[in-house]
Amino acid sequence: MILRRYLTNQVAITTALVVGFLVVMLLGGRLIRYFGMAAEGGLDVSVLFSLIGYNLPYFLELILPLSFFIGLMLVLGRLYTDHEMAVINSSGISRGRLARMLSMLVIVMMLIEAAITLFAKPWGMERATNIWTEQSMTQVFDIIQPKQFISSGDYHLYVNEIGARRESLHDVIVVQMPKDKASAPIAHQELQGDDAAALQNIPENYKSQYDSLIFARSATQVASSDGSIQLDLHQGRRYEVDPLTRRYSQIGFERYRITIATGALPDTEAMRIEGIATPSLIGMITGDISRENVNEAYAELGYRLSLPWMMLLAVMLATPLSYVRPRQGRWLKLVPALFIYIACVMVIISLKDTVSKGKISVAIYPVAIVLMFAFALYLNYHERLMARMRLSRHTSEKLS
């Protein structure tokens, strides 16, 4: 009981220290980048630490298993170098039993990793995406100046007055000119003769194109989750004008919504599938929620369900890999052991990309995990199997 408590406390404390160190190292680089964006005016300073907090589960998803493995290696390696493991083994406690003493800690770590992977990371990614969306909208909205035309996509916007804190626009004029208009419009002098004859020469794809002119008393910004910049125009009129025939139509409105800019947001395109909640992923797989590439949902869900098993694999690998002979030092096995464990994690990460492209079935995830566990079992029982084989060969040679 005392040994179990001591071992659990040592591994938990060491893991927490390693997690803190790695989080500071990785998030420090991200924080410096955000400070640079804020200094250039591309990011509001007030949302810096909110972004860091929402991105924390994204980093902990991989930092936590690696830190747990390093903590196990350091604690078990110290038992060997301080000759405490020899005393423990002489009292009848094997390496396997010592690893089983950590079963409660392993279960807790698996539950924490599952909570981060299945719930915390998608939630944080969604919140971070919303912040980037708001920042992107604010940046475009800030370039609007009173009594000046600005262009955004198909729209040309003119504002006579801007309200306090840029919450509203007053006396707004919006001109929309479709991009797919014919590149060489017919000259106006062609219409000076017979209008009917001139209309026969107008291409069909041009006849359906109209310039839109919108007058509105005021406009307000609308929040959007897809990265688009939207405005609600209030109390105005919309005119559709054919510049060739001089014909137009008009309609009045109390509220009219337009999208003046769209585009990908920074740091969100690569995280598109990662920010989707786990129930939504299951809905995509079952068909309740439509999605173009269902393989991406399969890949992300398999990836999330695989990572908690890396905690159990960490114990199974650390138990044999932490063994050091006298005078070797506990750091000798740490680097190669880290390479082995990181290689296992990289296999899971690489499978995500392969499955999302449809090159292989999602069933490869459990197969890969089983193969990793088989490799870990081989490392645990390799010496015992080799000893039995040598004993059997020695016995057979003696009998012969």
C-alpha cells in the first residue's frame, strides 16, 4: 500500500512538472506570434489570453501522453539507478506487479485524455474559431471610412457617417456589379438607333446581368461563424438597373442583409474538422448531418478514440524500457525510449491523414493499437522467453 501510494505520487508529480514545462515551451511560441500580430494591429490585445486558453486543450491532447511517458521513465529509471528496484524485486514484487500498482493512475489519465480529446479540444477550437471570425470581421469593418468608397468583392460601399464605436453606419450607398459580366460590353452609342435591333446583338449571358444600387438609412454589422462580413441594411430601397436598356426595378425594404466579404480565417482552415464536436462527428457518420467528405469524420473520430489508449501503452512500454544496468545512468534509455513512444504516436497521427483521404479503412486504428500493444508485450516478456529458450536448449543438450 505504501509503495503504491509512493509510486503513484511520484509519477503524478513528475508528469505534472513535465506537462508544465512543455506547455510553457509550446504556448510561449504561439503567444509570441500573437503578440506580433497584435503589434501590427491584426489582433485585439484583449483576446490574446483567451485564444491561448482555448488552444490549451489542443496542445494538451498530445503533450499529456508524452509527459506521462516521460514521468514514468524518470521515476522507474531512478528506482533502478538508486538500487531500489533490486530491493523491491527481492521482496517478491515483479516489474509487472509494480506496473499494475499504477492501474488507478492510468485509468485517471485515460479519462482525462478522453475528456480533452472528445470534448475539451473541439470546444476550445470552436471558441478560438469564433474569436478569429470576430477579429477578421472587425479588421474589415475598421477600414470603412466616412465619405469614401471602398470595394469588397462585388460590392462598392459608401458611408456618409459612422456611429460611435463603429457599431452602426448611417446614410449608406451600396453598388453591386457582378463579376461574371461580359468582358466587352456593348457601347452606348449602339442604342441610339433602333433599341430592338440593338438588343438582338446583346449576348444572352449579358441580358440577365444587372447592376444593383442600394440606398439605406443605416446599417449594422452581423456576426457570422463562417468568416464572412455581413451587414444588415435598414429602411432603404434597392434598384436593379440594366445599363444598356436604361430599364430598372425598385423595391423598398425595412431590413436587407448583404455579404460584403468572405474568406478563410487565419489558423482555422487546418483546424476545420478538429473544431467539430464529437456528437456532430457521429451524426456525420450516421448520416444525420450532411458532409461532403465522410472519411474526414471517420478519421477524426478514430483519432480521438485512439489517443486515450496511448496512456496504457505508455505504462507497458516504460516498464521494460526504463531498465538500466548498474553504472549506466537513468538518462541512457530515455532518448531511445522517447523515439519509440513518439513513433507510436506518429503512427496514429499519420493514419488520420490517410483515412481522411479514403486510402485505407478506419478499421486500421484498432489494428494499429493492437500491434502496438503486442510490441509492448514482447518487450516485457522478451527476456523471460529468451531465458526459457536457453534453459530448454541447455536441457535438451544435456539429455542428448
